[in-house]
Amino acid sequence: MKNTKQRQLVLIMVNNSYNHINANEVYLESKKINSNISLGTVYRNLNYLVESRIIRRLKMFDNTDRFDKNIVRSHIICNKYGKIGDVYYEYIEALPILKIIMY
């Protein structure tokens, strides 16, 4: 598949997000830049980017998907509020109790 302007826009939205953005949020942010982009286009491009290992899909407990940059780190998810936080490996080394849970 070729690299389209829509795909680049979707990638930029995911890579510039610090909130583990969902597909609808990608769509709404993308519409601000390209009013012609459709929700279907966003979903197709998110799936392509995940399958190509350019971004990561995070499956939530409520069976929704969130998307994140493809960098090495783990995530901690709050069961009560559904919030996601990043856990970087250098911090795991400093916290032995998390080390047991994460590995």
C-alpha cells in the first residue's frame, strides 16, 4: 500500500498524542486539518499502521482500542477509570514490586 496524506495524518495524530488516543479522537483531530477525511478512512489507516507495526493497539478491559507510538514500554491500566499510564523499563528496575507484576 502506498503512503497517503490521510495515512500520514493519522500517524501524526497518534504520534503526537500523549493520551493513548482512540479511533474517534483520531478522527475528530484529523477533521480539524482535513475536513474530507472519513471515519472509515481513519479505521483503515489505523489497522494498516498496526499491522505494519508502525503504531501499537492497546486493548482495553471494556473491549475498546486505543493507539500509541511504537516504542518499547509497558502500560499500566486503571480498572476503575480506564486510564492508561506509561511504564518505562528503567523505572521498573527501581520498583521491585512492579517488576514481579510486569514480568
